[in-house]
Amino acid sequence: MIPPARPRTVFSKFAAIWGPLIFSAVREATGSGRPAILTVVGFLVAGTLLLSFVNIEKARASRADWALSLPE
């Protein structure tokens, strides 16, 4: 699980590694930056679609329950 105090750190490291890696792989495979940019746009669209299915109230309740179960 992601530490509650540092979620941005975890996601920024993930994005900092996979974003450039996939971008450069697509650019090398196609020889052009245009498909690589479309790949980035595709990830943004996919992320937006995935987030649209998140039940915010349920996620907040789950986070509160999980935070109560953490040892101090």
C-alpha cells in the first residue's frame, strides 16, 4: 500500500520512470515523436476514465477505516 503521508512521492516516482520510458520506446519504434505524444494523451484519457469510476465517498470511508487500523 501507499504510505498515507507520501502518496505524491510514490506516484511521482512511478510517473518519472514509466512516462519517459514508454515515450522513448514508442519514439524509437516509430521514428517520430507524434505517436509518442499520442501515447501520453492515451494515458491521460485512460486515467481520466478510470478515475470516473471511483466512488469518492466509499474511498474516503475506506481510507478512514484503514488509517484507524495503523499502528502508531
